[in-house]
Amino acid sequence: MANENNGAKLKRLLTVQEAAEYLGIAPGHLYNCISANAKRPFPVKPKRIGGAVRFDIKELDRYIEAL
């Protein structure tokens, strides 16, 4: 399912690379924050679909709004 945002279509579930770019952080940093032994876990929990890790863009938007 795609969302309309200023005329551009956005995916609902983002890869770690896409989520990091959306948030303006390094993908490696995001990977470190979602690892099982992260000292400071990322507040948005990723969805795990099979072996894939995805972030819901709506949850990322709520996180950004709460900052």
C-alpha cells in the first residue's frame, strides 16, 4: 500500500536503508540501535517479515512528531 505525500507515492514499509535516509541518520547507526544487545534501543520497533527488517513509515512519523 502506498501513501500520497505531496504528489509522490511512498511505501508503507521501509527497509533499514530507506528508514535511515528518511530519518537523516546513517544506516549503520540504525542497525546498531535495533540489534538485540543495543545499549540505547531505537524507540520504533521494526517489523520482521521472514528474514527482512522493515519500519512502518507511520510509526516513524509519530516518532518524529514526538521529538
